[in-house]
Amino acid sequence: MLMRRDDMPTVARPTTGLNASRVNRPFTLSKWLDDIFEDAFNWTEGAFVPELNVYETSKMFEVTVELPGMNKKDFDISLNENVLTISGERHPPQRGEEDERKFHRVESRFGRFSRSLPLPNIADMEKINANYENGVLVLTIPKLKEKAGRKIEIS
């Protein structure tokens, strides 16, 4: 959010000059915070970026992507030149003509998204497994045994 210069809090309150108008218009911290949060949460179209987490164990990588309110058919998973891409679109809830609900506030985000993740050369690209349950996509990516490395003992 870009703030207008007039909305910035002032330390000194000049009585003359360009900043004198601030004295006549009271500044409240709660109004300023309300404006910030209104701008931050007022995105409903085209701003959906699902959260992506990557975990590693000695035998595999696990990627979780939070995609609440979506079906399997709403997103695609592809692998091209060691880059894993999850893309799709989250649609707003559909309302029928008989539905009398009126939305007063919508904080959920909708729209197209694409998340790409380069995979390391130790990932077994042929054995990637995907599971989608309860709004969370879980990808398990095993490590290649011959490239996973080994611990070398010091004698």
C-alpha cells in the first residue's frame, strides 16, 4: 500500500506552512491501521498465491501446497527439466439465482496461480507421488540412492 503524504503521522505540529492542515485534521492510529488492513485484505481477484513448504529427510523431499476449497481438477502438476510446477485457478463460490446470500466481506483470495520449484539432481524424477486430501496437496519426491551421499567417518 502506498501512503499519501497527508496520512503519515507527524511528530511536530506546525501551525503555519504546508503542513499546517494536519493540525485541523486529527490523526488516529486506529484509522491508519484500518486503512492498511482494508487494503491488504481487499484483494479478491487474481491475488491467490498458495503457501508452499518443502521438507527434507535422508530419503526424500516432501512438498506441501495449501489449496483449500479446490478440487483435483482445478490444478495441474508438471515436471519439465527438473522444475516442478503446480498451477491452476481457484474460483469464487458460485451463487444460484435462488441463493439469497449477500456477501458483505470476502477475505478469501481467488484467481490463477503458478508455483515453480527447481528440484535438485538427487531427486528421483520418475517416482514423484502426489496426494490431495483436506485441501493440502502433498508431493513426495524420493532421493536417488546412488546420489544421496554417505557419511564418511574420520579415522
